[in-house]
Amino acid sequence: MEDNVFEQMAKRYDTEARIELAKVIVKEVRAELRNSKPKSLIDYGSGTGLISLELSDLVDSILMVDSSKEMSEIAKAKISYRGMTNSKVLYSDFTQETPELKADIILMSLVLHHIPDTIKILQELYNILNNGGKLIIIDFDKNDKINHPKVHNGFSHEGLKKRLSEVGFKSNEIKTFYHGNRIFMNQDSSMFISSSIK
């Protein structure tokens, strides 16, 4: 991503509000991941690891991928500090180039609304998943109060299901699980979890 705003945000990214929101997301994803061993998980757009580092006990391996070098460095430092042996970090932007990777589970938490070409990234993630693999997306429900040139204003469940089917995902379950104050561009919003099988 040219002009990556997340590079400037990295050092002050883990705010109290973000940590609290991450706890809500972790709880939802943990429920979705139960019975996932032995599996490999890629967290695409992992940031500083607020979500995936709290899931490392549920899977065999975690690869945290982010297009911000600064965010990736902070995630690496957390892994080292915690002495984690099953988590790694990859600095990469799959919208530019996708490395040869395979995974059983891909998690994308509050990332899709930042990516202009959603079909392209969903296709890339589909290709990385092993057959029978699962794509978990956490993002915001469509919100007409939000209008910003660099982000989608959330997603309708039907619209996202349609995109996932176009890419080739077989079953797509989506449900709204949280409503919060000022959590999306300073607007009250709700978040959904989407689970799709390749």
C-alpha cells in the first residue's frame, strides 16, 4: 500500500479502545475456532497481533501477515517477549503480490473495508486455503453514516455472501455479533463474523 497510514499509527496503535474491541473479537473467533487443532492459521492484516496472538493456543501455527513494516515489527517483538514458538510474522501485501503459502484457516479482522478490490483479495485468500479450509472475516455491517474515500462503509451480509460465492466458497455463514459506540470512523456500528468453507 503506497502511503501506508498504518506505518505512522503503529507505535500508538494498541490503544485501550482497540484492546477492548480486540477482546470482543477474540472471544467470537475463539468460539469459531474451537476444535481447530492441528491447523495452520494465517491472520491477514494482523497489525500488532492483538487478535491472533490470543488464539495461538487453539492452532498449531500462526502466520501474521501485514503490509505495514512497523506493525509487523511490533508483532515480532510481542512474540519474542512472550516466548511463543508457534507464531511467525510476514511483512507482505497480497494485493500487490501473494507468496506461495498454504493454510487451513485464514482470519481477516477489520481489514476488508480497507481493501479497494475486495474480489481480488478474496480470490487470493481462497487460493491460499487448503481444500476444506475456512476463511473467517470480521468486519463492520454496512453503515450509511460513513463516507470516506479510502474505506468501504462496511458490508451488507447478502453482498458479501455474493462476493464469496463468486470467488468459489461453498458455504457462507454471516451473523452480526456486536454493537459498539463510535467503533467505526467515530460512528456507532455493528460487527459481523463471516465463516466460509473452500
